[in-house]
Amino acid sequence: MKKVLVCDPLAKEAIAILKDAGLEVDERSGLKEDDLVGCIGGYHGVIVRSATKITRRVIEAGKSLEVIARGGVGLDNIDTACAKERSIPVVNTPTASSVSVAELAIGLMFAVARGIAAADASIKAGKWEKKRFMGRELHGKTLGLIGSGRIGTELAKRAVALGMKVLIVRKTRKESPYGTLSTLDEMLPAADYISLHIPRTDETRNIINRETIAKMKDGVIIVNCARGGVVDEKALLEALKSGKVRGAGLDVFDQEPPGDNPLLAQENVVATPHIGASTKEGQFRVGTEIAQLVVDRLKA
């Protein structure tokens, strides 16, 4: 019987798919690199989400590995180059959580634009500061999308429905029915809201930095539901304090958990703990899709 190691939580329906296919399943969350190196040799498949890292050491210790599965979009927590060297397929579920992440991005835009978190804290503290919380609408504003794959496209659809103009910055020059293609330099001074939907690579690291922020419109709102590291957090903090950036909605951070990150002390920041894909519907789709991909590989 082939064995599968599940390193991060999956929906119970996903575990059932694996077991019903005749696979032996071990659910062991929170494993560190040394733990994985010590146990991975006995498994034919491994499933992770965003928390667990499958490094070169882990892959080289996985003498029986036939598939590495990532429930979700990005593969930055997997050494894909090493997996390729060893001819181990890496599979993921790029579409399963797209709607969930796009909806969170929209939610963060509203939350920052209307000061919802601060207003909530204020009224719960017994205050009635109606004049303090002057917000701004999304309708009629320009949204700059950096990256427009599946998640970005879902966000663009919703932004257009809200009456926003969408400027899309992406590698491919294929036209989109939900916005206008733009260069980064054209988009930055035009956007009232900027949302990032790109992987973290050498090319995209700190794509939002002091230089790019300086080119933005005063009072811009920035949302990052992509990956920590694509926004220079020190530069963002400076811009938030100066008022250049009106506010930010952050679901991801350079270091997770972020600890005493000074961004969390800013009233004009709304933060969430990397929950973009964390909806009941999204988790069901991610889990069941990745489980079926693993079954297809191991039972072929």
C-alpha cells in the first residue's frame, strides 16, 4: 500500500478521497525540515499547503517520492528545481481558491477605504466618532492590478461590477475583458487602489518599494493578498506614516507570523493572518482537487 504524508490541514472530504483510493494517509502538521528529512523516506506522496516547506534536503531524503502536491497556487515553498532534477512531479490547484482570495482583496479594499476596523474598535470602546471616519468610495476609482492570472481576473470582474476602472500590469500582453493593459510606470500615478497578485520571485521581490511608491498618486490604498516579500515593508511603513499611502490591507508578510511588525501598530493598516484561501468553499475545492491529483499519480 502506498503512503501519503499530509503536512498541512486538509478538508475531511479530501482525506476520504485518499483513503477510499486505497492509500495509507498520515496527517502530521507542524513538521520542520529535520522532522521531514527523518520521515519522508517512507512516503510515496506528500501534500502541503503554504506553511510546510519542501526543501532540497527533504526531496533528496524522499527516496520513494512519486509526487509532491501543493494545495493552492504558489510553489515558492517547494524546491521545484530539485524535484525536476529527480523527476518527481509537482502538482497544485491554481484555480481552487481564486474566488476566495479575490473576495478577501475586495473586502480589504472596503475595510481600508471606510476605516471599518478602527470604527469597530471605536464604537466598542463606547465612543461615537462619526465625524472621524470619513471614508471614500470604490465606485468611479481606478484599480491597478499587478498580476492578473486567475485570482487577479476574479478581482477584476468584481471591481468592474463595482464601477471601477481597472488597469492591468502583467507579463503577457493578452487583452482582458475586465480591464486595460498598462505598464507599471503608467499605472502607478493613475491608480487610487493597487492590488498585488503575483508570485514572489527574484523579479518581483519588493516590486513595491520607495521608488515605485514615489510614483504613486497621493492617498493611494495598497492591498497585498499575494506573497510576503513583494512589498518592501519598511518603505510601506514610511509611506503610511507620511500619508503618501492612505492605507493598506495586508494578508501576507515577509515573516509569518509577523511578530511585532510595526505595520500592525498603524491604524490605517487592516491586517489578516494569511487567510486569503481560508473559506469553507475554497478549502473544500483545494482539498478535494489536490487529493484527486495525488490519487491520479499514485494509482496510475
